[in-house]
Amino acid sequence: MLILLSPAKTMAGKSSIFPPYTTLPLYAEEAGSIAMDMASYSVDELSHMLGINRALAMQTKERYNEFHSTDIEGIPAILAYTGIVFRYMNPSDFSEADFEYAQSHLRIASACYGMTRPLDLIKPYRMEYSVELPSVASPVSDYWKPRLTERLIADVEAAGGVLVNLASREIRQSLDWARVNKSVRVVTPEFKVCKGDSFKTIVIYAKMMRGIMSRYILKNRITSPDEIVAFSAEGFHFSPMLSKAGNPVFIV
């Protein structure tokens, strides 16, 4: 079973946690090329391209300017991202065995790095799939699609043939999602909150639960989709009535 997660927009500049080993990103060369393109843009251009305010654009500019510096060390991807999903996955207390298991059973999509393993050393960045760059000449999502699809399928097959899709929908832009679905078994859990007489997806709760479920799968070495329905946390529990094949729904 392999988990697919989205990256977080917020990233740490350093980490005090040291996993048993680290690895180089699978697409380090491509990431370096993308970062070089991004470093050529002004603060105002980055603000417009990425839809961020000037302060974030200045930080982004600085990070891309330093991307190729040997003075800036990479951080394992699972520790580099600091958004809600990763905070609730809480890898800070992972054992060496947990980190090693995650390396084979978790992939993190990235518009800059393509797709990373948890222990791949990455540097802080900010990127959107809709961005078009001189070296790419098309949206970044189109650039990654032929590179990532077969790789993801191969990684899922190596992990048992089941993909637990806990990523946001935008990630599908960077993959031939129809081919992924034909090649491996895809399970996409959803988390819904009761609002009046219906159940709705509330983004902050969905992100929180994606992190907690990822932790549950990794910590308990879950290998079968049938075991996922036993998951419950923060009041969320499996709903047979709202669920269908490949789409287990958890409600609160």
C-alpha cells in the first residue's frame, strides 16, 4: 500500500530531527532547472505568478536565489513541509523503523520536485502547477505528467498494488490519472462534517484527517484497504451509507 500526499505551501528552513538516512530526490536535476527559471523572475512577477503577497514573494525570491547554494542544506521531505497535513502526521516522533517504512510506502507530490520520497533532501520553494516556465513551455503540470505517471505506478506496484490517495485534486493534473486508475487499485478516502441535513467537506478538517490517517497507516503498517475502514479519530468514523467502492467516507 502506498500513500500519496500533496505538499504543503509552508516549509521549514531547518530541522532538528535526524532520520536514519537520507536520499537524493528522484528528479533533482529537473527541480534544479525549474528553480533556476524561477530565480530569474522579479519579486513582483513571482507575486503575480504564484498569487501571493509581496512579503511571501520576497521570501520565495530569496529561496530560489539560494536554491543552488551549497551553503543551504536540504531537509528530508517528510520534515520539510509544515502544513496541517504534516503537522497532524507528526513525523517528529517516528522511530527509525517508521521512517524506513514510510520511505517505501509514502510519496509526496511536488510542482517543483515532481514526486519525493519522505527521506529525499529538498530545499524550500514555492510553486504552482499552473506556472509556465521558459524551459518547460507549458504548464508545469504538463511537464511532470509523462515523467511521474509510470514512476508512481511502479512504486505502487512495489508497495503492494494499492494507492491510498490522500492528496488534493490538483495533484491529478500532474499525472495521467486515468492510466493510474487502470493500472493499480486506487482508494480515495474522504472526510465530511455534518452541516444541517447534509455532510460537507471542510478543507481544514479534511487536511487534518489526511495527516492523521497517513500516520495511522504508516505506524500500524496497514497493507489492506479493508483495514482502513477500522480507522477512527477526532470523532471521525467510517460511514457505510455514504461510502462506495474505492471511496470510503468518514464522518463526524
